[in-house]
Amino acid sequence: MSEIIKGWRHNDQRYNLIGTKCNKCGNTFFPKRVVCPNCRSHGDIEDLQFIGTGKIYTYSVIHAATDDFKTNSPYAVGIIELDEGAKVTAQIVDCDVNNLNIGDEVEVVFRKISEEGKEGVISYGYKFKLKE
């Protein structure tokens, strides 16, 4: 029960790319921060809805996946540098992992992340795909 409540409490972060922007130094962060890790500012931070586009900063292709992800193997996980500057770690989907390149433009998509048992709660979250 507590996992379900926790999931609903984080819905805005799970179904949107909402981070923060420090108004003192201008840096952006994902996930949300209450203290700027760059300038240590307190209180001058605001929520920021990211557009959801960016570029592949770096990535790895996973060939030997854990049991939960064996059906997806091989798959790519990357660090995406969003257009607003923040970096996000996410799976890169709907592509041939052999044709990915650092600097490729990507956009956010929301997909199934996990399922609790055969009849359990399905969790969704953000992933990225190559921009068309």
C-alpha cells in the first residue's frame, strides 16, 4: 500500500519532466532540488517544466540484462542533455542501438517501466527516442 501512495505522490515527476531552475546562477536540474548544487542558493529556486527535447550526451548498450529486462536486451541507456541544460539518465527506445551516436537529437516519450506481478500496478515513466 505504501508503494502505491508513494507512486501517486510522485506523479508530477513521473509523468512530466519537472525539475528546477536556480534563479541566482541560472542552472537547471532534474530531478527537483531544494538547494542549488552549483551556487548553494536556498529559496531562489523555482519549478521548471522541461520541453522534453535534447541530445544524447553519452550512452551504453546493455547486452547482458538482468532478469527484469532480458526481453528488452540489447537496449540503450543514456545521459540526455536537455535543451534547457539539465542532464537526465534514461533508456533510449524505438531505435537500432547499433545506429546511436553521441549528439543525436532525442525527445521524451512516456512508457511502461514495470509491473507488480501478473495483476499488479503498472508504473509508467519517461524514456527518450530519436527525434523525427
